[in-house]
Amino acid sequence: MSSEDDIYFYEPAKGHGLRHNPLNAIVAPRPIGWISTISEDGILNLAPYSFFNAFNYVPPIVGFSSVGYKDTVRNIERTREFVWNLVDKTLAKAMNETSAAVGPEVDEFALAGVTPVASRLIKPPRVGESAVSFECRLTQLVPLLNVSGAEVGSWLVLGEVVGVHLRRSTLVDGIYDTAAAGHVARGGGPADYFEIGPDNLFRMNRP
């Protein structure tokens, strides 16, 4: 157990006093929400979000948070649909390309050199090179608030997964092999990422 002298304490509202905000490095690594959408005018959008996760089994609900009301959020609010696409090491560079700040008229699929493939149940396409994609329909769009009840300029987007695309090579005896799929996750700092592999795997059965 650490003594109080060993603990660095700060109040986020007063600043962390460090070279880089440690919050993102502590809550890490995080799955990357590589989200594809389509505008009402038919313009494709593809953007990565590092605040992403799953929130429910039945029905399956995933979500991500956008710092700022970006094209992705606008498209989802108007069309109520989006696709999550898995990022592995082979797609890391393309994913990073889609983080560039570009205008709403820019097709990030073309910018990153990845292939839009038609979804089965919704209009936004999935990334053809991705081993896993979730077709999602919007369930909630929630402006985030601080403790005073004021909006902070970020939005939580929650969607029900209505269709799942799995490359057959990710399945081993009917079980999805997370380690073999090579998920890339966001770490801390300005440029840190992690790749999940077999060496990172250990198992514990629930009591």
C-alpha cells in the first residue's frame, strides 16, 4: 500500500501540472471507434474516436464520445445510422489519415485509400478492409454535462448493433479470437497505440 507521500494528487479543474494530461493514458488502452457515416447529400465520412466502448449485451449497444459537434455526429443525428469498423495493425495508418481535420465535402474513405462496401441493413458503408464491422442505428445522442449541469461541448452517441460482419478467419471453433484479430487500441500521450496479440492473453474463470 502506498503512503500519501507516494501519491501525486490533482484536481482536474485546476490543472494537472504535468507535461501531458494523464487521464487518457490511465483509461487505456481504449478500443478505437472508427466510425463511418453518410451525409444527407450522400457524402461519405470516416473518422476515428478514442472514447469508444460496448455498453450492453441484449440488445447490443455500442457508443462513442465526440469532443465537439463534428461531421460524424451531425450525420448520425440526421440519418440515425453509423458503422463501427475494427482497426488492426494493417489499417492503423489509414485510420490515422482519417483523423485529419478536413471539410465536410471530403470523402475520408478516398483520403485514406480504403474501400467503402455496402452495408446490409443501413445506408452508411463499412470499411471493406476491416475484419469486423457493426451496423448500428442511433438510440441516444446525449450532450455531456459538467457537475454544474452545463454542457461541455461533447456528445455521447449510443447505437444498437443491428448487423455484424465478421471475417471468417477471426473465428476459431466458433469463438471470436480477439488476440488473433490484432486489435489496435489507443493509449496515452499524443501518439501512443497498442496492438493486442497472443502474448497479451491470460485467462481467469469467474468464481
